[in-house]
Amino acid sequence: MRADGAPVVAGGLLALLAAAGLVLLPLPLGAVLLPGIALLAVLISAPRVTFVLFALSAVSLPYTSIELGIRLTLSEGLLALAWLGVLLRAPRDLRLPPWGRTEWLLLLLMGYSVVPFLYGELAMPGPSGLVSWLRWLLNLSTLFLVGILFRSEDGIRGVALALVLGMAAMLLLSIPVFLADPDPLAMLPVLQSLGYVHTEAMLDIFSGTAGRMGSPWVHPNLLGGMLALLLPVAVFLQVAARGGGRAVLWAVTLLGVAGLLLSISRGAILALGLVLTALAVRGRVAARRLLLLASLLAVLFVAVYPPVQERLGKMFSAQNESTQLRFEEYRLFPEAVARYPLGIGFKSDPPPPGSGLLGISNLWLNYMYKLGLPAMFLFIAVLIAWWRETSTPAVGAPGLAMGLRLGGLAALLTGPVDHYFSFSPVAVAVFWTVMGLALSAARGSAPGARQAQDTAGTGHAAHGWSAHSVHGPDGRQMPGVSSVAVE
């Protein structure tokens, strides 16, 4: 099949489906379904556009759900459609972009996860974890999809901007609700109207986080981790922007700082503070300005908002309930490892129901809890490989490359106290998207790809795939290796 004929075939199949719908379905139902089929055809034929929409929706409304036989979030549905569009546009001799150690190790981690998945299916009580496992694999796959779709500076910047704008939209929804009513439960009816379905879980979380801002990410610590991941990206985007764009990005960055403070997520605040301080010490003017403004906002926030004063007063106290719970988690963790040496699999999140154990608020140990010790070591190996491969940005936007790398670092610095970037749906996808963008920025784009339009469905770039020579992080051509980019 010719690469440029695949979208035609897909469109033909969807057209036949639409015709069947007109004949077989009642007119009102057909009138509803046909526009949906047309929209699907557009999304599948333009995988880059679909991925950008994924990035925007994943950050702004991460848990808005849709029903497609199984219940998925809207953002995961868009991610699946982007993959479908890529596969339909691929020629028979599809060759992936050149992989480094990061991709191969992540693929090995995904492959190894079959072992704890099968063990959990056999040994753990409850319904099958197959859907949870497949969703986790889909979330991890953003690292690979970014490498296939976005290899030019403009493409990388476009996805980064979509993530930051999604952050702004999410905060513009959350902060006004908080200012009108500081009770997190005030966010519940808003989220229900936006397609959030797990009401009991939201009630439980919001009831236990009084005084902290509610948001579409539901848990304040997950909100804090997401802001720690994306704020460095926003900082370096505004450094490269000019005129009104820079002013808008500065406003978005300050909005993100305000949201981080309102989340009162200690781990995320400390992680981002460490990153900004390191940048300021190294002479980054933007980091110094943001650190100064963030400090002023924090002082003002502490002065006028009693719940923050109370939380700060208990932060380093042995009587802090959160601290006590974490100590208890670490105390029981060896028992959990001894009881489940291959991990608990995907039937449930830690702790297993009825086990009498607790979960673990640690990114790396949560991998061990779910997938066993080998998986934790594989995850650490992926992170080491990623850090080494992103050390030499080659694209003509070294500032953005640094922002993406530092965003990943800030997210990892929350790891000792939070586990959300291990198995939380959508959060995992956003995390690996940023990691993948950092890899693409570090490796640079191939000759000729920089001139290609990094958008779907316009000009020559809409016609198919082409192979280009590949340059390594040192800028030299890698002999015998070629990449395939959707054009």
C-alpha cells in the first residue's frame, strides 16, 4: 500500500460506515453519529494535530471521560487516534526514528511488565487488570510517538506550547472557583459537568484536602507535580518569545506559580524551588526574576491565608499526619515486598484490598510495589539514559531544550515524596511527553526535516513519509541509520 493512499483507504472505510449508518440507523441517531464519524476521519488523517489536541486536553481536563466500549479519558482517546493515524500513514517498510538507549530500555520495561501483569492476574483477587495494563502502556507510548511526529524545532515548540496553554486553561478554571469558595468540594459540581465520573473518589480526596485548591487533577499533590513539570517549560518558552507573546507567557508562568502555592504541595514546591535556585545561581536572569516573584507571592500567600500558616507550622513536625503516614508506609513496605516479590500487577493500585498494608508515596518504590524489583531497576536505567541523552541539545532552541529537561528533573525531584508519575493515567502520558520532547530537542532534526512543515494536512507535508539521514547528539551523521518522519 502506498503511504499516501492509506488515508484514502481509511476515509473510504469511514465513508462506507457512514453510508451504512444512514441506511440502518434511525434518522435522529444517524444525524448525531455522522458528524462524529467525520471528526474521527479528520483526527486520524492528521496525527500531529490530534497529538497537539491530546497535549492540550491532557493538562487542562485530564479525567474527562468518554465511553468507547471501555471507559477512557478524552485525552487517552485522542492519543489512541494519533497512533492509529500514524500506523495508517506508514508504508509497509516502516522504519522507526533512530532509537537511543532510552527508547530501548523503556521498551524493555514495557515488555517486562508482562510478568507482573500475569502474576497479578493469577495471584491477586478482583477483576482483571488487563485494561489498566493496556492504558499504562498507551500512556508510556507518548515517548515513542513524540519521536515519530515531532523532530523539528517548530514542532517541539508547538507541543510544548500546547502543554503550557493547557496548564493555563486548567488554572483559569480552578483559581476562580477557589477564590469564590476555598472549599475543594466547590470544584466537584464543576468537574461533574465536564465528564468526571468517579464522584465517590473525588468526594474522598476533596474532603481530605480542606484548605487546598481543587482542580481538574483532583488531588492537590498531583496538581503540584504537574505544575512542577510544566513551569520550567513555560519559563524557557517565554525567554524565547517576543512582544505580546512573552507577556502572555509571563502571565501564564505567574499563574502557574500561584496555582502551585495554592496546591500547598510541599514536595512540588521544594522540587521547583531547587530547580529555580540552581538556575539562578548559574546566572539565568529569567530564573532569578521568577524566583523573586515566587518568593514575594509565597510571603503574601502565607500572610493572608491561615491554612498555609497551619500547614507550614506542621511541615517539619513529627506530629504531622502526612509525615506520620509516610513513616508508616515505609515501615510496612518491606512486608509488602516480601509478600508480593513480583509486584501486585494491575488489578489494583497499592495497597491490595484486604491486605492490611499501605501504599508507598515514592516514585521508584511504587514501581517495585506494582512490578517488582527488576522493573524498578529498569525504570532507573531509563531515567539515567534519558538524562545522558538530553545533555547536549542540538536543535536551534537550546533554551527550550533546557526547559524540557529541567521540567523532567523537577518532576523526578517530587519522586521521594509522591508517586503520581509512575502509574497515574494521563499524568504518566504528560510526563513521558515532556521526556520525549526533551529527547527530540537534544538529538536535533535531520537535514531537510527542518524545512518540512511540522503540521498535518498542509502542503507537501501531508503526503506521506520520507527517510532522512540522522545526526547524533554530537551533530555528526550516524552511518547506516535513517529516520522516518511523517510529512
